[in-house]
Amino acid sequence: MDSLVAREDVRHRLWALRASIERYLLLQKAQMASIRAGTPESAGYTRDRKRLNSEADSQIEAVLTNANNLRRALGSKRLPASVAGQSLGNLDEPIRHVRNIREHWDENRPFWSDGVAIPAGQKYASARWFKANFPHKTPWGSSWSNVEGSVICGIIQLEGLLKVLEQLERLIGQE
């Protein structure tokens, strides 16, 4: 019974993450359309653009939370052998650290915006990890390009995450 519940937890977290990614991608398309539709006079951020950016950012939070929850569900010791040991691959660590940074954004932002040195100790381990591995990136933004597709928090490529989800869905579907 425990393995059934653990497998269903993974399935639920998978579907929740996919839904949050799909919603974010729609919002990102709306952001790009808003920029394209603008005139030179409206080149700045209008109130509507600011609201759209806030909505997209809130969806990034949902993606990170759902990805972290899936990461944790995949770590369950109760999973059946056919699913045990699965992870989000090379996205596992970035998701954990970026989610931690963004959850405590008010404490972490000065390390990027003001150049404040990151204190020692466990509390800022994720900020130190990010700065050490991605010194020229920030965990706040998002982007899109023809090469990388959609990238959240400067380092998490959603195309790669979606490929991992497809693999996990096939594996869970075989159960």
C-alpha cells in the first residue's frame, strides 16, 4: 500500500509541475506579445506589463515549488523498485537551490543587487552555491531564446525539465 501511495504522489507532483510550466509558458508568450505590440511611446513598463510580469513571476514560484515537491517525492523510500532512484537529473540541485534563494528573496537579493558578501553558515548555502556556479547570472529573471528556449532564474531550462518529465511519465505509466 505504501508503494502505491508513493507512486501516486510522484504522479500528482508530475502533473502539477507540468501544469505550472504550461501556465508559465503561456504567460511568457503574453509578455513577449505585449512587448512586440508596444509602440516607441509605450516602450516603458506600463501598469499592465508590470502586472503581467508579476503574474509570470508568481508562476515561476509555482514551477519551482512543484519541481521541488516532485524532487522530494522521487526521494521517497516507499517507491516501487521500478521508480526508485529516479531524479530530475542535472536539474535537481539547481531547482533546490534556486527555490531556496527565491523563498527567502528578501534576505538573498542584496547579494546580487548591492554586491553584499554572502555570510558563512548553512542559512546562505544556496546563495553561495549559485554565486560559485553561476557568477554572471541572477536567480530573479527569466528569458527566452531560439537556442535555449525558456530559461527561468537564469539557469533552469524548461525544455530540459520537460524532457525529464516525459521520461518520468513513461516510467510511471508503465507501473
